[in-house]
Amino acid sequence: MTFDSRQVSPLRPSSQKIVSTANGNTTPVIGEGSLTLIDTLNLDSVLVVPSLDYNLLSISQITAALSCIVIFWPEFCVIKDIQTRQTIGCGIKRGKLYYLDLQSKDSNKLQQALMADGSKREKKKFEIWLWHRSLGHASFGYLKKLFPSLFAKSDISGFCCDICELAKSHRASFMLILTKSPLPFMVIHFDVWGPSKVPTLSGSRWFVTFIDDCTRMTWLCLMKTKDEVNLLFQKFHKMIETQYNAKVRVLRSDNGGEYQSFDLQKYLKGHGIIHQTTCSNTP
């Protein structure tokens, strides 16, 4: 967008009648036209907005219209043709904005100097990404130790790999709980494992563990099928009552189907035992 209608040629009516500014206000558009910034930058459909104080260049518009890319560095930016990778423009940062260098003849040396430094940085970044993929998506901290020269002017925080974020993400662990039941056998944890590819001599492929929350004492019982859980728990429960004169108040397990059988739930309710469950496939 430009505030000076003399900069565009020819000036013609625009289908866009108003534009919104950064402060939320709207301002009228009196027309549009073509504008030549420098020899290599020719823009079409440039809006003329007289109320503007500065000429504004939209990055999304020029990348789509000119089929180019814009690379930003802390001190300058470079506009390159996508196909040829030839530099067609550059800008200098002043304050918080980037100003396009329009003096094509006088700025050649500056542009070449900036691009020489920029090309080196871009080449090093390309090498960093190449090594990252070649080494099986090794961490950038590890790459910095291997190739410190490549990170001389690059910070690790500037590299973000989408594949690594998806493939290396971990499920948040459960909070550490230091509390435990005050009395033995008040709370019993039990879990079923199986089936094993190799059976035992008796033909068992499954086992169930009963763990006392207070003492961490563990019992392991073999099973040929996992539907034996109900019978084994009843035997375990009677053994606790007879041998240790204790009462089981809470039974904890995951939310697997073998723990939700009608017979087991009926037995637990009949003896006043509360069945607490967690999510499936979690500790």
C-alpha cells in the first residue's frame, strides 16, 4: 500500500474500498495500480491509501505475487526468487521495522556484503538440518557438541523439528505419592499379565499379582486363562482373613475387562470391598 497516487501507474479503481489499520480503524482506498520498486521488484495491484504516513509492503502478498521467499535475520532481510534462488531485494532493520532498500545502484555493495554473511549463515543452518536428519534426528544440543563451528552464530532455540516433537514426546508421569495405607492388607493392588508366548510346565500363560499397599509384600499366582482372576482373588482373600486376621477394604486395579466381571463385582460387594480403578494401560 502507498499513500502517493503518483507512484502507481496507471491508477485505476479498486474492488477493495477500505482497509483496516493496526489500531482497528478503517480508511478509504482511492484506487490501485502497478508499482516498480527496483529493477527486480515489480508489484501489481498496489492499493493507494492517502491517509497512510508510510508505504507498507505485505510479505504474504509479495511472496504469492512474485513467487519468492523472504528470509529474516536480526539486522536485515533478503527477498529471493523461489526457482532461481536469485536475490531480488533486501531490507535493513531500523528499530522494530524492516525498510526495503530502494537504491539498487548504490546498495549493490551493501547487498553483496549482507548476502555474503547471510549465505554463510544459511549454509550453516542447512548443514545443521542435514546432520540432524542424517543422524536419525539427533538433538541439536548433541549436534552442537559434535559441530561447534556450525553453531557459532546460531542458537539451539532457533531450531524446532516437528517430527521430533511428535516422535519423542512422552506422556506426563504420575505425581509421586508418598502416602500409603496405615495397616497391612487394608489396600490391595492387583494386576494381570499375559499371555506369554512360552507356557509354563503346567500350561499357564498368564499370572496375577496381589500387592499389599502397606508392606509391598507381593503374591504371584499362575493362570491358564485370565478369567481365573475371580477364583484366585477369593482364595487370596480367604487366606488373608484366616492367616493374618486382617480385612481387605480396598482393591485397586486398572480398568481392564477381567476386573469388571459380574462374579468378581458381586463378591466384592458382598464383602464390603471397594473396587478402585485407574485408566487402562497406565500404572
